[in-house]
Amino acid sequence: MRTHAEVMVSIAHKGADLVRAGRFTAESVPELTYPLERAETFAREARRRAAAQPPASLLAFETLIARYRSFVDALDRSRREQPPADAAAALAEPLRAVDEAASAVDQALQRER
């Protein structure tokens, strides 16, 4: 779970940097969506294995997935509709939300040790 979270955060920041530099293209989208697909698969399997009550880390991870998905949507939309500087500014909040959600996953995992 921690690895999936770290990859999503890293790729989100890379995507934001590419948008800021005006170098993000439609061909870059799969690099963003692949970690999302893998994380969703992991979360589905973890939820299936969880008993009636999933651990707090899984709930936090599912929130991270939702925020990452929103970030990917915002990134793709902004890179098509806005100049790079404006697109980068539009991504600040969704990127912050990804970072915060990843931090919540890490904190939950630490508490569950």
C-alpha cells in the first residue's frame, strides 16, 4: 500500500512538473493512469480480504485513490484548455490533496504497526 501511495505521489508531481514546463502531452496520460489502475486493483483485493471492518489505512488509501483520480482528470483537462502556467496553477490544489491523502495513508499504516 505504501509503495502504491509513493508511486502515485511521485507520478502526480512529475505530471504537474511536465504541465508547468509545457511538455505534458496526450501520450503522457498512460503514465498517470497506470499507477491508478494498479492501486485500484490492489484496493479491491485488500477490501475483499478485509473482514467486516476494513483497516483505517485501507479507507485512507481509497481516499488517496479518489484524490489521485481527480488530479489526473484535472491535469488532463487543464493541459488541454489552459496555457502551461495557468494549468500548473490550477493543479496546485488537486496536487496538495494527493499529498495530504498520501500522508494520511502513511500515518494510518504507522498506527497499525
